[in-house]
Amino acid sequence: MNMATITAVRPGLDALVSGVSGIVAQRQGGHETAHAVADLIRDRLPGPDLLTPQERAGAPDHYVSYVLHAQEEFSIVGVVWRPGQYTVIHDHVSWCTFGILSGIEHETLYRDMGDHLVEIGQTANRPGEVSGFAPPGDIHMVRNTSAEVGVSVHVYGADVSRLGSSVRRAYDLPVR
């Protein structure tokens, strides 16, 4: 067993871990897995109390990710965003599904044109909303546009406790 693997399940995640394990065991493609996990999360979306009050406070200068469960096939991560905090433009090492617990995660999607990026869409994800995606075509930037601290739960098809992050590549290309 990988020493970095978290084996204890955080209270409130049992049903989600069990459900995701069953879906991942089917060994479907990335898009199919992401959509199946999104359907599961819609039925089992935990509340913000999944994180401790200290975790829900976030950090003053950047968003914070907490690995809540990790095993070789997938990870569950709590992400906390204070108002205005955002990611760099990036893509992912695997499929991803996320559910919004509080705040508004405004997502801007991009296409890589080789020497520049083109914005191809925007979505404001609100509490209770769930979505998923898989590479390729998963280039985006996420920002908390609400006046409250945002909390979301993300499920990645990789062991982020071992990898250190779900990000495959950060993009520094101009946006046209």
C-alpha cells in the first residue's frame, strides 16, 4: 500500500467513498466516470460541516485544498475560497467532478490554440450544483465571485496525496 494513501474515511464521507469506489471499479472512460460520479454527488452532496470551522476559514492570500480521502484510484478534496480568490489557468491529470457547498465558483473555460488561449465559455456554479469533466478539453480558471467564503468538494481520478495536486499544467499563454 502507498504510504501516502489516507485510509481513514472522514466522518460524513462514507457513502460518497463507497459510491465512488463502485463507479471507479467499472473502469469506464474518463468522461463516463466523471458524469457517473457527478450523478452520485448530486444525491450525496455533503454539507459545509464536512470541513472543520478552522478549515472553512480558508487562508487570506490563496485558496486552500484539503485532501479528505485518497487512494490509488481517486481522491476527495475540500476546497475553500475566500471572496475573490482564484486559480491560475490550468488543466488536470485526470477526470474531475465537483459540487458547490457555499459561495459561487465562477469557471472560465479555454481552448489551447498553440500560441494562445481562446475563451470558450463561462459558468457560475452555485451551492448545490454539481459538474464534471475529463481531459482533454478541461482547461479552465476558477474564481469565487461571491461575498462569502466558498466551499466545494472535488473528486479526482488520481491520488492527489501522492501527486501533490490535480493540476497537470498551468497555462501562461495570452488569451485572445
